[in-house]
Amino acid sequence: MKKRIKRSLFIATFSLIAVLTALITWNVFDMKHTDKPILMVAKVVGAENELKAGKKIKYWAAPMDPTYIRNEPGKSPMGMDLVPVYEEEGDEKEPASTIRIDPVTIQNMGVRIRRVKRKPLVKYIRAFGNITYDERRIYAVNTKFNGWIEKLYVNFIGEKVKKGQPLFDIYSPELVTAQEEYLLSLQHNESLKESSYPRIREGAQRLLKASRTRLRYWDLTEKQIKKIENTGNVQKTLTIYSPGSGVVIKKIAFQGHHVKAGEHLYEIADLSNVWVDVDIYEYELPWIKKGMPAEMELSYIPGKIFTGKVLYVYPFLTAKTRTAKLRLEFPNPDYQLKPDMYVNVKLESAISGDSLVIPQEAVIDSGVRKVVFVALGKGKFQPREVKLGLEGNDNEFQVLEGLRENEQIVISAQFMLDSESRLREAIQKMLEVRQRSDGSVPAETMKMETDDLDMSDMKMDETTETSKTQQQ
């Protein structure tokens, strides 16, 4: 059994060697009697078939190096056969940079298309802010005379007070003297009002008016003055009332405390309306206007949007941070907004009511020019230089020139399209140079311009390399 198996393997091996030897011998014999290799002959035959089908060969190129082109079949520097490149129908009517890709390749490259839209362009500015007091709604409580606090009605910071609510009672010798003078002037005026001398009557009236005005200038209310008139008694202490509604944010008044004229005893802030201080970057200033709407969110109340407006734009910048300060105004009826809170602010500025817009990802920005690839249909793509305007919401650019509404543009894989387009354009320029040379410059010695191809090492043709070798 083992002998039969060994015999079968021997026969199979011998047969395989014989077949290989015959093939090698036939191939060598065929190459000796032909001018070109079998593969090249097959390609030439294929090219002839394409020519019979009505297609014209533009040039021959190396399969591994598209920049190596020739006017006739041959070998590349890597020893590979040159492949023909055919003229497509309508190529003569299109720019040299236009490229054509089959649908399978487009899908494999991940090319995505989007239409050019026309819509309002909006600029959103986001920033952090800090809630602070509305300075127009802060009230300072003081007296215009010296005295001593006899009794306190509001005892701690943070207490809510209403307008007209009593804050403290104060005793002042000056105030007592002023009340006594007022009572005397009342009596004097009452006794002299029937005088037959007009000057005496007018003098008594002026004295009464002056003493009453003095009490009013010391912030006594009409009700308190009326009480002095009706009772005819001097009040030892005077009650000081809150000038507005709000929250006590400062208090230095204590019972028995000696008060000097003009000393701030309380500060009351009305928090029904608050300010928000916001810092924005210098380049965002052109989109900020006084009175524009503003939105605000708090981290501890997710989902709730507070609406306000820009109240004031400060006329200077912060030198270290190159930022400008804004003052925003927000209503705060429920007192949810508390001073010194950090908030997220969003400002919305309408740049244009009707503009052509494209996604930012569709633009190839070289720093000198901005290019967008337009899909022409049937696998054709054309690079087009555009002029862009302002950047709007959702990373969109305003298009000023270069595109029309509803045109289809490429928004992904455009860098691969750009490389192919530049290569096609450079090859076309080289072919035009060859045609203008009228045979005076050998086709084998023509080189591509590095600016068009953007490549560092270019392939030199065989004739140039040979001439340099001979010179050396």
C-alpha cells in the first residue's frame, strides 16, 4: 500500500515539472520572437479595441506614478507597463480640474452631498456671567442728624422688607429742638393771624413754614408732622421707615448705637430685577448691540430659560484678557436669581435675513483661497473658488460669490477629490505645453511644475537621466 502511494506521488511530481518546463520554454521562445512582452501586447490590443469603440488615448501613464506620462506605450521606471488614459466625452468643454469618479468609488470614499441653502443667518455668542445687584434699586438708609438708636425693628442681614416698613426708632436732641420750634411757630401763627398789621401776620406765617420745612428736610413724613400738630406734644424718638422694598444686604445699626449724620445704617437691595456681568471676546463685539435679546440658564435649574436684554456695553476692554464687559438685565419676580451666581448666557444676533449658507466642513481653506467641490452629476466633481462672508450659527458660512442656490456640494472626502483635481489640472497643463512645443522639446524630457503638483520629488525621464550619466 505504501509503495503505491509513493509511486503515485512520484508520477504527479514528475508530470508537474514537465508542464512547468514546457511553459517556460514556450514563453522564452515567444519573447525572443516578439518586440514586446505578452502583457504589453495584450494592453496594446486592448487599447486598439478601445480605439475601435470610438475612444481616443490622451496619454500613457505609469500605474504606480500618475505623474510619469508618455505619448506611446512603454515601461515605467519601476518596470511596470504603462496604461492608457482615454478622453471622455465632453472633456473638451470642461475645465481641466474637473474629475470623474465611478459610483462604487464614491461610495467607498464616503462622499456626502448637501444642497446650498438660502436662509436667515444668525450668530450665537455664548459666555459665562455673574449675577449682581441692580445698582438703580439699592437704597441707603441714613439720618441727617446725630442721635441714638432706641429700638430696632429689622435685626439681621437678608431680611425682606417692604416700602414704608419701620426700621428703627432714633432719639436726637436736634430733632426734639426742631419739634419744639415747630410747635412754638404754630402757636405764634395762631395768635397773630388776626393782627391788623400785615407784616406781622406774614412774618408769623413765614416762621411756621420755615420750621415745617426743616422737619421735612430731616425726612419726617407728612403723617408724623400731622401727629405733632394734632397732639401738640414733642416726640422723643422718631421712627425711620424703609425707602423701598427689597432685602437687607448691609446693616450696622444696633440698639443703643450712636448715629452720626449721613452714616449708612442699612442698605436695601430690590432683587425683583438683577444685572448680569458678562465678558465676551474682542472679535465678538461687532455683533453686540444695546437692547438685543439675551437668554440665560442656571446649572441647578436645568431646562429653564430666563430672558432678558443687553442693558449696556462698556466702552473699554480688559487689557490682560482682551475681553469686553456687558451688562445684561433680567427680571427676577420669584427671587430665583441670586447675586454672585454663575450663569450661562447666550446672545443671538441676526446677521442677515436671507443669505446663501454652506457648512464649514465643505470648505477647503488654504489660507490664500477657499475652494468648494460642486457635484455636477454622473460622478463629476468640479472645484470652485468661493468668497465667504460671516460665520453664523451651527458652523455655517455665508456665501458671497461662487455658488448658487440648490447646487450640490461635497461635505466629506473633499481632500481626496482636491488631490485628484490638482493632479488632473497639472497633467493637462503639461500636455498643453507639449502641444505648443511642436516637437522642439522631446516628450521624454518634459517635467511637471512643482507648484501645480505640490510634490517634492518628480520623476525624470529616461533621456534626461541618460544625458546626465554621459556628462558625468
